[in-house]
Amino acid sequence: MRIAILGATSQIAKDLILSFSKNKNYDFVLFGRNVELLDKWITNANLNGEYQVQEYSHFDNSQSYDVIINFVGIGDPIKAQKMGSDILKITEQYDDMALDYVRRHKETKYIFLSSGAVYGGKYEEPVNENTAAMIDINNLDTADWYAIAKLYAEVKHRSLSDLSIVDVRVFNYFSHTQNMDARFLITDIVRAIKNKEVLYTGPDDIVRDFITPPDFYNLIQAIINFKSINIALDCYTKYPISKFELLSKLKDKFGLYYKISKRIEIIDAAKTKINYFSTNKLAKSMGYIPSKTSIDGLIIEINLIDEKYE
């Protein structure tokens, strides 16, 4: 099986590539804007000779792919806000590149990395199979462009019902390899643990469902193994976790010290999302069975973090 990965320099893409390298002997072609950086990573990961690295200009309809996985996007909320409406153009550019291919090769499966952000709103309740997307069209700001870019792509994909396209909505992802300087709650927690600092957090409780590389791989593998289908799937683990339960567990496990402050400034782009996770288990019908709860996956990944934080 031959798989093309667009946006292969993204951290979640690299995590998936490493998962595949341990579990499946597929033929991969990796595409990225910075080929030199990708080549360097391939060498450092001891994957030389196993994966081809190419520029986007070499992606065309004359090549043969069984699966295309599109990771092009921005994972850091601050970077996404700085990019603003440009994210619409970038998302569409690479999505159209993949769609042009699958229109000509209808046997090829296309997996698009979407986001739980497509639902919009404050997530006062976790989303489910009946949740409608909410966009305040008259009051858009820079934080909305990312969600709109993903939503627009999904709508376009559903209109192409004769093609095999699966949109994978990631709500919360954590890996020991990701940038720990990014401003998410979980990365703030990890820095506090590794630097032996006090974590200051607000008094409001929130609930998150953190998928980690092993279960993300399980989900992608289930999609690849399943029949051709045009659908959107929400990521989930065995069980989500609330913020204060998370803090308590990590205090016991890693000695995390935290204080509650009403005046703390929260930069996390998901700060208004109270229950940012999904109870829609549609992926189960495609063979996906999560192996870990949120807290189990987090503890494993935190234990694997590079010693530079020690």
C-alpha cells in the first residue's frame, strides 16, 4: 500500500509516521514545504531509505497512491490567530490538491485532518451526533478563521459523496514530541512539572478528551482498513477527564504544584470551550477501539518527554 502524507512536517503527522514505522510496512511519500527539515527529521528518526521526501510540486496525478492523508494546517493557537484569514487560502489550496487527485483516482482514500472546532459555540455540553455547527457570522474575529476553514473543507467533502473521504476531527491531542512552549493547558502543566514551578490556573472546571499517538494511529489504521466511505469522525478515547481531576492525578504522579487564581490570564484558544470533547462514537462502527483513557495516555506521554525539560 502506498500512502502520501501532505503536511508531513507537522508534529501530529510525524507522530503518525513513527507509529506506522513500528507497526506497518507501507510505502510512504512525504510532502512538505520545508524538504530539508523533513529530510533531517527522517535521518534523526532512523527512517532513511524507508520513506521518500518530495516537494509539493512533485505531487501530481501520474503517481499512484492508495491513501492520501492531509495534515496541512496550524496546531498552535497563537500562530493560527496571527495567520488570520490566510489559513482559509492555505487549507483550500492543499485540500484542492488532494481532491483533484481523488477525483481522477476514485479508488484512492482521502483522510483529511479536521478539528472539533468546526462545531463552534462554547461547548457548554459535549458534542454528539446531533450537534449542529454554530458560527456567529455577524461577529467573526481572528479566532474563527481556523474553524471556518475546516468547516468549509468538510462541507465540500460531503458534497463529493461518490469519493472516499474521511474527515477526522481532532479535539485534544497530546504527544511527548510536541512543542511544550505552545500555550495550551496541558503544555502549561508539563512545563510546570518539568521546571518544578507553580501552575496558576483559573477556578472554572473544564473537560477534555486527550487522544495520544497510539490511539490516533489506531483510528487512522481503522479508516484505512475500512471500505470506501464519505464521512466525518470525531476523535475520542476510552474516557475524558476534567481539569481538576487532571491536576489532582498529575500532582500525585509527578508532584505537580498548582494554585487557583481568579486573575490568571488564559491564552489557550480553547479557553471558552467548557466541554471540548465528543460523545459521538461513530468510529466504533469502522473498527476503532481506543486503548487508553485520557489520563492514561497523558501519563505515558509525559513520562516520555525529552530530558531537556529535566
